[in-house]
Amino acid sequence: MYEKTQSMSWAFIIIALILFSPIGAFLLYRKIKEDRCAAINNGNIVIAVSYIPLVFFAAYLALTVTDGFFFLVPAVLAGAGGLWVNSMGRRMKETGTGYKQYINLIVNQGQTSIDDIAAAMGRSNHLAVQDLQTMIQQGFFRDAELDTEKRKIVLVRAMPSFTPAEQTEEILTCKGCGANHRLFLPSVDCEYCGSSLAQE
């Protein structure tokens, strides 16, 4: 079963990117790997953050021209880090949009046929299967499996166990991935992306 882990704050990662781009880029990579919600929702943030080391790249490059090659190494590191983070952000944005579409088709619309899902996504069956396998491995579809013979995805939804006095059935839409939940409150996190379901 997927367990939510406490990931690093965006502020800490941004500071790391400012002070030393390679470390910041590594911390950003770790956050995206550990936090499903961050991975599908923060592509634009990552793209914006990527401009921080690129600004430092420009500054170091200017210093290299005026003060010698002492600043060349930090300029290269900042530039490479900024470009890598920018590329990661663009991939995150594209992947996040696709993952939300898969979640909407499967969870909200109840679509289980791999062929129909692939057609709705505009993907080949092979690529749709790869996407779904990746989402299952990353914990988006907890306890799900692909039935290759029947060409369908099988979802197992585990309902939390509360006493009748504690149960209040309610429909909530996750603000992170858009999945609709028929659940028993109190409930904490979306089972698909890990976002908090607490009502504000």
C-alpha cells in the first residue's frame, strides 16, 4: 500500500537552487519522485523556479567576461541546472495533464476498457498501457492491476473502517487530481494523488 511521506518544502528547494543549483535540482527531483500531488500539479512552478539558476548563469557569465574565468565553472553549473529543471518542469506539466485525464476517465467516468481509454486519450494502446503501468507503480491507482487478457484496468477501492456513529458519507472532488470520492469522513488524503481532502 502506498504511504504518504513528508516531502521537502518548495521554499527549501528554491533556496538550494539559489545557493547551489546542482543540489537544488537533485532535491527537486527527489520531491517530484516522492510527492504524487507535486508531480502532477506543479509543472508551472518548476518552470518558474528554473529561471532562478538561469539568472545566476547570466550573472556568472557576465562576471567571467569582466573578471576572468574564475566564474566560468559556477556559470556552467547554474546554466546546466536551470536548463535541466526547466526541461523537467515542462515534462511534469505535460505528464500531469495526461495523468489527470486518465484519473477522470477511470475514476470519475468509470471507464475500464484499455482500448476505450487509449482512444479517449489519443494514445496508442501500447502507450496507454505503459502510462497506466507507470501510474500504478507510482501509487496513483492503489492496488489496481491491468488485465491484459480482458484488456481492462481493475481498480480495488479499500473503504476505511469506522463505526456507524463516525460514518458520514459524502462526495468530494480532489483539488489535486480531480478524482471524485464517495467516502466516509473523517478521511485525510486522496487515494489517487495524495492531496488532502480536508474541507476548508
